[in-house]
Amino acid sequence: MIWIILAASICGLDLFIKQWVEKNKELNCHEEILGGKIIVTKFYNAGAFLGMMKNKSRQLLGITLVAIGVISGFLLTVSGSKGNILLKLGLSLLLGGASSNAYERLTKGKVTDYFRINIKNEKLKKVIFNLGDMFVFLGGMTAIIGELVRERTSA
């Protein structure tokens, strides 16, 4: 149950921030925070990461909803078992981030991205994302590591 609560909390936090950005920031704003390390930038993304599939929004939504169903089922399957905290954590992070973006894609047809990391690499500096995106990435990596650890310890 804790893993579902974690996923729901991540989803809620990201949706709360998106709503705040929606109400308080202008499109394509540029506001440095945390000593200039983060740049708040309101942007709408009709596609997936880096705008992939932006012209195929219905297919993207379908893929996203199927993925959420698979992740949810897998999380529910493993959450009752002992051990493998990394896999459970990763699936929870992944589910929370994906759910937030899916909700927006379903209700608005686009996802609100709202920050960039101010780094020296100009190409990476232009990438705008949201917490949901970060949790999808971190969750995916954590779940893979958790699964690899499980495979290694059971061999």
C-alpha cells in the first residue's frame, strides 16, 4: 500500500506544481531560481520527451495508458512480496510520474513542462521538463537496478 501512496503523492505533487505554473507564469517565461541553477520556463509539450510523437497524440495517449496499466499491475504483484525495495520504489516513481503526465495529456491534450537545469551544455540547457518526467527517468533506472539486483541474488 505504501508504494501506491508514494506514486499517488508524486502524481499529486507534480499536478499541483503544474497548476501553480499554469496560473502564475507566462508562456516561455525565464526565471532563475536556486541561485540560477534552475530556470523556470512554462512550456506545453504535445508529445513525449523532447516532443517525440507530438503529431500522434492519440497513439501516445494509448501507449501511455497501457504502460500505466502494466506498471500498476506489476507494482501490485510485487508489492505484497518481501524484499526488492529498489524494484518497488522504481515502479512507484515511474507510476507517479507517468500518471501525472497522462492525466494532463488526457484532460488538456498536452503536458505542462516548467523547468530547465542551467548547465554549460547549450543543447541540454534547452531541455524543458517537469517533475513527472524526472520521476519517470529515475523510476525506470531504479526499477532496472532493482531487477538486476534481484536476478543476481536469486542466481
